[in-house]
Amino acid sequence: MAKAVELPLARGTVDRASGLRTDPAQIERLWADPATRVLRVHDGETLVTGDPPELVLVEARAIDGGERYFLGLDEQRTAYFAISAPIEAGPDQQPAGLRSVGSLLGDRDVGLLVHAIALANWHATHRHCARCGSATESAAGGHLRRCPADGSEHFPRTDPAVIMLVADDEDHALLGRQPSWPQRRFSTLAGFVEPGESAEHAVVREVMEEAGVAVTDVRYFGSQPWPFPSSLMLGYMATATTTALRLDDELVEARWFGRDELYAAVRDREILLPPRVSIARRLIESWYGAELPTPPPG
């Protein structure tokens, strides 16, 4: 069996301890424990300190207001919570988001931050009952919202999306650029899984829709959460059976790259690759066979 690919945002060491979420007394006991640590998040950012960066975690008694989410317990049974509330940086602290520090944080910290941001994003946009429109209340340690009017329960939403590295039989990789991206930014193709569709079928459909290329031999690569705002990225490799390109409006440019051509294009800043925190970068470098350079801005 192939070794699992370690992806930057798929790491984590904290047990989510989901069985404790439905026990309000336990949640209150953990919140009152002086050993408990709290992560503050706001608009997709938190506070970090140090080099390499670490999360700024505080005692629960230092928190004044904000909606709280139970994140779990570590091996020492220390509890972790997140609070969705404005953040203010102290000395030697700075606000940061997952895109900038996700690949730099340790396993525990990145797992906590992904969990916290995903929950905060969902709560911010699901304040009302989808059935009757009444205001809902956070419950189960922040892992559901309950409608007091009709009793319905609403759980956090995760949107599955496929992202794929397509290579032809001459070992060229297909990369494209979306119109909303910066100039020269190229990445793998990607798209959301539609209702009633398997991830593998979504790979075939998306590549044909976006680039007009037929693919086969769809192979699973790995997955990681991508809470921007609520995706789970499912990575795949696929083999092209056609190479002529026919772009739809989701791509403004697409190219086939050989390995030497890709290396030179990246080195010379002819193209810019996605950041190392992304599964797209790992797919590209896995196909290439090594890390590709990240030239300084300029």
C-alpha cells in the first residue's frame, strides 16, 4: 500500500472528543479548568508569535465574550476551545491566516486552527433556521445550531471539491489560470462535486468542462480541509486521453508543461505556482518529483 501523503492542513494531534459535546456540564467544567487553552479567531485570522510561528493560546478566564467552540483534548487531557471574537495583537504577536502560516505551524496548532476557522465560518453564515427562519442557537460545543422555534438541528456544512493533476502519455502536466487569479498564477484544475455525483466522476466532468480534455485512470492522492469558507479538497491524479484544449469561461489560459519547461518557467517567474499550504502545490510537486523553487517577489 502506498504511503499516505501528508498535506499541510490535514495534520492534527488533538482528539476532538465528540462524545463530550452533548454534555453541557462537562463543557462548562472544561471551560472552568485553569489548564484549558483558548484560541481566538476573527475573519479567518488568529494571533501567532515566534519563528517558526505558534498559536497564541490564552486561559479561558482571559476571555470576555464571544461565541465559543469546543475543539477537543490533547494526550494530557488539556482542553482546547476557540472563541469567535475580534483579536488585538500584543507584543511580539501578529494576526495571520491559514494561507500564510498553515504550512509553518506545528501539527497540533494547524489542526486547532483549521477546526476553529471552519466552525467560525459556518456559524457566521448560518444564524437562522433553514426551515422557519427563526434565529438559531449554538449547541454541542459549537458543532450544531438548534432552532428554538421548531426544534430542528443544523450541522456544519462541508462542500466536497475535487482538485486534480492531469498528465498526458508523454508526461506533460496540464495547468490553468482562472480569471480572478493574479497574473501568471497557474495551478491544477478543480471544481465542486455535484449532488449525486462521485468524486471520480467529478474529476472527469470538470476537466472536460474546463479544458475540453478527456481523462481516465483517476487515482486518489489525498485530502485536506480548505475552510475558505467550507471546502474539503479531494486530490486526484488522472491521465489524459486527449490533449487539444478547449477552454470554458472558468479558465483564461491553460498549458501543457514538461518537467524541464515547468522548472524553468517557475525559476524565471514566467509563472507563479500556488502556495505550499495548498494541495495543488503538493500535486504539482508530486508529479514533478521534487520541490519546485519559490523565487522571491519581484
